[in-house]
Amino acid sequence: AVIVNEFGAVDIDGALVASGEEHLVTLDNGCICCTVRNDLVETLTDLLKRKLEMDGAEKLVFDRVVIETTGLADPIPLIQTFMMDEVLMAAYEVSAVVTVVDAVHIAKQLAFLPIAAEQIALADLILLSKTDLAPDGIPETEAKIHAINPAAPIVATTMGVIPNAELFRERRFFAAPNIAANHDHADHDHIGGISSVVLRTDQPINIDRLYSWIGELQNSLGPNLLRYKGIIYSDEYPGKRAILQGVHALYTVTPDREWKSDEKRESVIVVIGQDLDHEVIQKSFQEHTK
């Protein structure tokens, strides 16, 4: 099932997407990140009723839902919708936030459109488009992306072509982030005011002190705190690692798989936000994890 958020009077995107193989729903009365959130909940609930043939609804068979937002949409309210609505939480699992980055124009977009950096910051997968038109600038572009979001893999595409197996393979928004062990440079770069800080400790974290630190982080940064995620090493979950996932003021810490025998037990957290004071965040984290 494909939900297309059309911003404008004419449904161009819907006409381009529809192929007869998908159930296409168009939300054309505003940006999905603000005015149509209620419409989105209603649409997803209606799709669920039809899938389960509830209330006499016409049968509809689908395995996944793809939500295509406008190019200027803020991903945060969309993610929060799935974290706050009980029906959606029970029926749907967020697999990934996918952001398409224009390899030719991204430098200009980052300079003039703050939402461009925010979309990169919130992504679980980055699709780098127009790579055939800017082959020499790809390494520099990838460095800019990693400066904002060191955890998201980047897949280069030409003409938007990407195998479905790669696009739709299981990623899980609430899975452990892929933070490179040698990431020690990007957290000093600021792109469009948005940057990332990577925090590490090999000492087990007291879970209550972790919650206290997150609360302090939320209070000090406010709306500038975009996303924070990581792997947690805590005695609260004997033998298991835990996963931290947060968007603005909403976050979860959940137990994950068992630690592997040859795996280093450590906590690794990435904080992504606007106008971050890296030294203050590092110091605060160290004080709460002693």
C-alpha cells in the first residue's frame, strides 16, 4: 500500500506512482508533517481494517505500507505518530526512514534549507541520487552526510534505480544503529547547524542514571534535540545489550539480543541535533556514566 502526500492542487506524484499493483492513497490537503496527521492515522487505520476485513470493509492484501512525503516534510511528527498512537503501535512496525539526497544540489540545499539537514539526520537509509552527474563529488557528499548522520548507510543510485531487495530489506527503525568504531571526525563538523556527537563508555551504565541524563539532554536542548540512538551496555539487562531510540522528547530503551562472545561490551550513543555544544554533551554523559 502506498500513501502519497501531494502538496498542491494537482496529483502529479500519485499519477507517477500508480502502476495498478499497489493500493494508492493520496493525501492532498497539506503537508503530512502537520495538517494531515489525523488523516494519516485514519488512512492507516482504514488500511488495517481492510486487511483484517473488519466492520465489513472490503478485503485488501498488502505486506507493507510505503509513505511518500513531500520533499520539504519534517520526518519527526511522522515518526512520533507511530510512537504515540496505540493502534498504529500495535499493528505497524516502522522499518526505516529513507531520505533521497541530490548529489548535484545538496551543498546548496544544506546552505539554504535547514530541513534538508534534518531529513538526513533522521534517516535510517540514505539514497544518493544523480551520482552519474556528479561522480567527482561523491566522496565529499558522503562526508557531508556522515557529518550529519554517521549511522545511516548510503546507497548510490542512478535515475533512482535501487533493487527492491535492498530498499525493503529488514532494517527496523528500533534496531541497533550502525555506528562506525572509528567515527571521530564528523562530530566536529556542522552542516546547516546540524551535527552529531558520538558517545562511548565500556563501563556498564546504571539505567536510572541513563534516564536522568536523557532528561537533562531534553531539558537543555529542547527542540534542537532531533534524534538520539545507540547500543546500551547495562547491568539492568544481564547478558543482553539494549537499544536506545529517541526522537525529540519521546524515547525507548528496550532489551535486544545476547552479547556475542567475541563482541566488545560497550555503550555507543549518537546524538544528532541543532547547534550542539559537543564538549558540554560529552561532559554530561561522562558525569552520568561514572
